[in-house]
Amino acid sequence: MNKVLFWLSWGLAFLIINLSTLPIAAFILYGPEDEAGVFSTPFIRVVGLFFIINLITLQMFIAGRKENKRGFAVGLSIAVLQVAGIIIFMSTISTTAVLFVMLVLVIAAVLLVKEIRRRAYY
């Protein structure tokens, strides 16, 4: 796999996924009190949100490091679907969009587990 293309596409996917999640994180953090510390519930929710959202970027990183072109391409397509689902959710706030994003996140988790269990070289 071409390393320049790998880093460029992985970095772009990481950036776009995190930037699309930023408004949701800002909405979660809008309500805490002024005296709330770093370990308050809204901050823990935001950290959990960014961890769950970045499962697919972690899968893409592992697939790229193991030279798994097919796994990287599947991860990239799931990342595109994830960003599209998050943007649709933010614009419509519909139940269908929430279910779509949840389905994409479950697929991302399954892909991450499969990529971790896959041997690097046969």
C-alpha cells in the first residue's frame, strides 16, 4: 500500500469524522454548571462519544499498518457512511438517522475486532 496515500486518506477520514462530531459534542457540553470539573458527566460523555466515533479510524489505521488493502478500503467506505449518517442526523434529527448511525457504529466495532484478530502476514 502506498504510504502517502494511506496517511492522506486516513488523516482526512480522521479529521472529517471528528469535525462532523464536534457540534454534537458542543451540544452535550452546553449544559454543565460552571463549577463542573473535568470528570463530570458531560465531559465523560464527550470522551465516550469521540472514542466510539473513532472506532472506524482505529480499524483503518490497523488495516493500513498490516498492509490489508481490502480492510482499509472497507473501513474507508464505512467512514464515509458514518459521516453521511451523522450529518443527516444533525440536519433532520430523525429516528431513522439515529438507527443508521448506530448500525454503522456496530459495523465499525465488528470490523475493528476482525482486524485485530487478523494476522499481519500469512
